[in-house]
Amino acid sequence: MSPSNGHESHLLLTLSVTGSRTRGQRGFAMPDRDEFSRRPRAFKALGAMFERMVGGAAPDLGAVENALRKLVASSGGIPSLKPVIETLHADRQADLFGSLDEIGALERIRDVVTSQGGGKLDKILERSAAAAVLTGRIDVPEIIASTLESAVSHFVLEARGGVIPMLAARGIQASSDKLLRPIRPVMQRAAQELAQRPSARLLRLRSAPNPVDIHADLRGVHP
């Protein structure tokens, strides 16, 4: 979800205001990006894959799937996802009838996340859901995919010692958006699964079958 510059300024201002207007409640802060400084093997493999991609290699979708499974498992799933989805459905109905109170919607999302404990992925979901409300794009699978992308960017790509700082130290410029673009289909499959199983603590994320190439011979090799 990429709001225009004007809408982005409105979004950031609104997040700031709503995040601080109620005493005792936290705002839409991202979790500490160094929580995963001791990254498990799946994240290290993902980081190595991104570095190879900068050199022109194709993404290793298996490494992406393993990292997403580890991310969701290490967070105990996304505990607030089911009630956030229910809140978003109500907000979408209100939006269709032109009666959506954006500030109230943001506060409901924050309250739901806070009541569920506010884990690592919950905090990022909260921000993604808030952005969706403010941009008028309340699409649950898209919000979940945005949450997963933001988590990978936050913890693997931009973390201290992560891929982008390491590349920058070698004089190589890279952006999260460019690195994430080739693996978005995997993020979308994971998002679809979590939309259907919002209480899941583990991702099944079965690998997509290889497409059939009608021009290949019986050995699967191009003539």
C-alpha cells in the first residue's frame, strides 16, 4: 500500500496524533528492529539469498517460505489477527456507506492489538491496518501481506547488521522495495493462508507447484 505524498503526510500525522492522544496507551510504534539480532538459521539464509539477488541470482523461494514459517512460529502466530479482521470487516462496511470514523477505527484497532498482548507481528499488523483505513484500501489479505513484508524489511533487511546496512558498507545501494518485489507472490500466499486461518500459530505454506512448460520435452529440458 503506497499512499501518495500528500496522503502519506496525512497518514503519518494521524498515526502520531492518535498514538499519543490517550494517556497510558502506546502509539503505532514499530517493534525494536534488533529483536532478531541473533537471527535463527532461516533468517540468515534469507539474508544470504537477498545478497545473492543483488548479484543477479534468482530468489530461493524455499528460503523465503522457511523464513516466513519461522517468523510466524517465533511470534506465536499473530494473536490479534482474528479480532483485527473482524474490526476491519465492520470498518469496511461503514466505509461503503460513507459513515467510517477514521479516528475511531484506528483506536479500535489499537485497543484490539493491545488487548491481545501486542507481540512483534501484532505491532506491525496494527500499523498496516491503520494505513489501510486511512488510505481507504481495507483488503485483509493485502494488509497481512503488507505486515509480512514490513516484518522482513524491519528485522532482516534494515536491522542492525542486516542486509541493507551490510551492502551499504560495501558501497552497494539497495532498497527494501526492490529486494522484496520478486518474493511478493510468496508473501501473498502466506497472507491468503493467514486470512483463512487467522488463529494459526504455524504456517503450512505449501510450495506452489512449478508451472507446466508445454514447450519442454519429456525430460523437462528445452530442446
